[in-house]
Amino acid sequence: MSGAVALIDYGAGNLHSVHNALKAAGAGDVRVTADAEEVARAERVVLPGVGAFGACASALRAVPGMIEALNGRVIGGGAPFLGICVGMQLMATRGLEFGEHPGLGWIAGDVALMAPADPAAKVPHMGWNDVVPAGAHPLIEPGEAYFLHSYAFTGGDVLATSAHGGPVVAAIGRDNLLGVQFHPEKSQRYGLALLERFLAWRP
């Protein structure tokens, strides 16, 4: 698995599109996998996610050994990690969609229903929107990306925001962790460039 990117298959991600985008960005070896041992050996880890936080969290925990492999490889081993959409949200302490559900607890914060201050801003937040970096980061650059979500992160380690009737967290991360609320695989050149930087990242 040396040099491989583990794209985690837990029944809750847009795997085909993310796989194709990673390959287009230059990834030589992308493993779509539900095998915790493969994740434990991967050079990089990508966690996609679409749907409800609780259902995604339950599905991820239902994969034998996956949470342990993620904590060991990413938190313990320092492998570069990218969470996409709900995959980013799962990095949080908890999600508040249809009840309270524990996340991975990697970044302190909650995921809750968006409540735009501007009533003209519809939920879900859907379409192209600006990504505004909160400061310098090797992976996050200003640009436009494609968003589709009704729930948003609030908490620490914010790397970028967008605006939808008020500020919305667009990216979170620290150390070897990066999560993006938008979909790089649907964000054309901006998204592809982000994935290229992720594949070259040596945090």
C-alpha cells in the first residue's frame, strides 16, 4: 500500500466521482476500500460522505476495525487526510441532525442545521460559492467551489469560510488533517488543483 490513497467505502460517499477526480489529479494508486488493514497501510486517506451525519457515522462505525484504523493511521501515524462534505463533518465532535451523534472527535465542534441570517438564502446551500481562506495554508487557496449541504460545522480550526446569508465554514483542519465542506470532485479546475496539492502534501 506504500504510495496508495485509501478512498474509504462505507456506503455513504460519491466514490466514483471522487476516484476519477483523484486519478485526474495525478494519483497513481487509488484503492476504494472497506478494508481497515488497507487503510492502516495507506500513504493518504480520503473520507467522502453524502447524506445524513448520523447515518454516515453509523455506517463508518459498522465497518470492522475502521475507526481504529483511521485513528491509528491518521492521528497516530500522521497520514495526510482529506474529508469531503459529510466526510469533513465527521471530523467534528458531534452532529446534531436527527438527534445527537458522535463524530470522530478530531476537531472540536458541532455540525448543525444552517440558519442563514438572510431569509433569501435558501437551505440547502447549493451551487458555486467563494472559498475565502482564513489565513495561509498550503492546500487552501481563494476561489470558487461547488457546495451542496444543509448542515454546517461550527467550532475550531477553521481554514476557510464561504458566505450564504452569513458566514459558513468551508474548510477545517490542522496538522495532517483537512476537511472541505464543498465537493472538489464537482469543482472543476479549482477542485482538481486542490486534489493535486493534497496528493503532494507532506505535512
